[in-house]
Amino acid sequence: QVQLVESGGGLVQAGGSLRLSCAASGRTFSRYPMGWFRQAPGKEREFVGRISWSADSTLYADSVKGRFTISRDNAKNTVYLQMNSLKPEDTAVYYCATTHRPYYDGSLYPNDYSYWGQGTQVTVSS
């Protein structure tokens, strides 16, 4: 059974940084893409970024490009989201997700992802 557990959220001032982690278990982590999404109160869940199964391809939402970086450590079965220059509009619950399909780059569509973590709250104060 695939399990994803996020950590690293918290309260930070605008302009600050946070690093989120997502630990995966239940299957061979390195074969699957990993995505990050977020959901603010009253809004739809939105794509933040994803990293391919091979780690040679990343894709980011325009709103975070140049500020956020996704990486993965296959030895630790963990994917990271480094968030710099945070803005109040980045406040949301952040979720990691992965697909059922292996050897795949992953997309920006939530429906493409079959497994989700419980989320971690990120709050950016102005």
C-alpha cells in the first residue's frame, strides 16, 4: 500500500524559506513521478510542480517558477519542495502525490495522480 507523509510546513514571514519533505513507502519509489499541489481555503487544488521518475525533468506552475525547486532522493524515498521568497499568496495546505503509472514524467493534472499525502500547512505572514 502506497503511503505518502508530508512534513516541514509552518509559519514563515514573507520573503522567507521553507523546505517540505514527502516520505514515500509501499513500493519502489524511484520508478514513479512525484508531484506537489496546494489548496488554499475556498480555492481549487492547484498544481505547484512535479519531478519525473528519472529526476531529469521538472515542471513548475508559473506562479512559483524561479522560487520553488523540487528534488528527490531515491535512497531516502523522499521528495522535497524547497520554497524561497515566499509570499502571502503561497499560504495553503501542500500535498505531495504520485501516479499509478511507472516510468512516467508526470503531468500537472490532479486526476493523473492516484496517491496523496495528508497535507502540511504553510502559512506566510505579510
